[in-house]
Amino acid sequence: MRKAIVGAGLLLGLAGCAGAQRVPTEQLVDSQVSIRQAEEAGAESVPDAAQHLQWAKEQTREAQRLLEHNERDKAALFLKRAEADAELALALAREAPARAEADRILQQVQQLQQGTVQ
């Protein structure tokens, strides 16, 4: 019975190690996908979004360099930051047209209130 428990523990430990080794690779793909989505949403044309997009790209490149040097834990941290910056860039890029439309409508409302509709 004890051998079975020890064997099961070893198998779980090995499975955990194998899973931990895949995580940075999966995170790398996730950050690249988030960067691509932000680019497709036009993040490069929105100043705040462009800055976060640039940071995401830089962090992803640094993570790739760290992975090449087998520094998986550091790479994982860079990839988390990269994905967060890419997601923020995407949100800012999506927000910009909505904000512009809201500003346009607010301006129309103000003109209506003043009685100077064009």
C-alpha cells in the first residue's frame, strides 16, 4: 500500500513538472494572440493603446530570450505582464471609437440645449 502511495505521489510530481514546463509556452502563445488582437483593433493608432502594445511586444521578446536561456519562471512573469498590456491595449483601442462617438453626441446635445443646431 505504501509503495502505491509513493508511486502515485511520484507520478503526480512528474505530471506537475511536465505541466509547469508547458506553461510559459502556452503563455507565449496567449500573449502573441492578445498582441495580434490589439493590432487588429487598431491599437497602434490610439496613443495610450499604442504604448501598452509596444510594452507587450517588448515583454514578449524578453520572455522569448529568457525561454532560450531556460529561465522559465522569469519568462512566465514577463509573459503575464505582456498579456496584461496587450489586453489593455485592446480595451483602449476598442474604447476610442466609442468615446469619440459619445463626445460627438454630447456636443450635439449641448448645441441643442443652446438652440444652435447646425
